[in-house]
Amino acid sequence: MAYIGFVKSPYGPGRTFDAIIDELKRQGFTIGFSKHHWAGDLPFGLVIAETDKGPVAIRWSLGKEFSIRLEEVDKETYDEFVEDTIEYTNADSG
């Protein structure tokens, strides 16, 4: 199964990435690989992780406090979510 998620974060890209990875681990995911995409001029990004439970893609944006919501989805929905988010941000990876 694949997962998509949505995060609100009061932090910048680096700290948001760390908070997302820490929260995934807290929820029982073992991270094998992770990558972060964001656009420097937008308060918005995408974290992609390969985990023992399947691929995870989390779209984050600025918010007043850190919150996360994950959904199980099929592979096609996951792929569309990743492609649409990267296309929207025209993000460079960091």
C-alpha cells in the first residue's frame, strides 16, 4: 500500500522535513530513503519516503502548529499526487 499525507507546519523546510520524518518513525514507519522537494519562494513542499509499509508522499504548507494527516491510497493515486505536487511547485530537490 502507498500513503499520501498533508502537513501544516510553523517551521521552515529543513525543520519541517525533520518533523515529518520523526512523526513517521513515531507512527511505526521504518524509513529506508527520503527526499525533500520545495520551491524557495513558496511556503510549500513535498517529502517522499520509501518505508517498510510502502511509499509515502507528504505535501506540507505553512500553518500555526504542526499537524499531520495520512491516508492509504493505491499506487496510481500516489503517483498522481507526487506528479501533481512537483509540477505545481516546479520544485528543486534539496
